[in-house]
Amino acid sequence: MAKKKKKNKLTSKKYEKYTIEGDKVSRKLSCPKCGPGVFLGEHKDRLYCGKCHYVEIKSKKE
């Protein structure tokens, strides 16, 4: 049997989910229902929580 080729995976970019303000580190986009431990997924037209299925629709800027 031949070995499978290894696929390159994209990095998680965890550094983009936090902001640094002085000496404090705070989270961006946490779910308002689940609390600060769960992040919202950021899509082009909405924010989505995979745990509780909470959705925020982004408004179109004209």
C-alpha cells in the first residue's frame, strides 16, 4: 500500500482573536449567550456561534 500524501493545513490565527490594551489581554467577539469562553465565527455576512447556534447578521454599509 502506498502512503497518503500529507495535506498542508492552515494555521488557526489565534492571535487575531485577542486585543492587547496596555497590560490587559481581552477577547474579541465572544458569544453573548454562552459567555466569554466561546468565540463567534466571523463570516462575510454574519457572526455565528457553533455551540448554541446564535447568529448576528452584519448590516450592509452603503
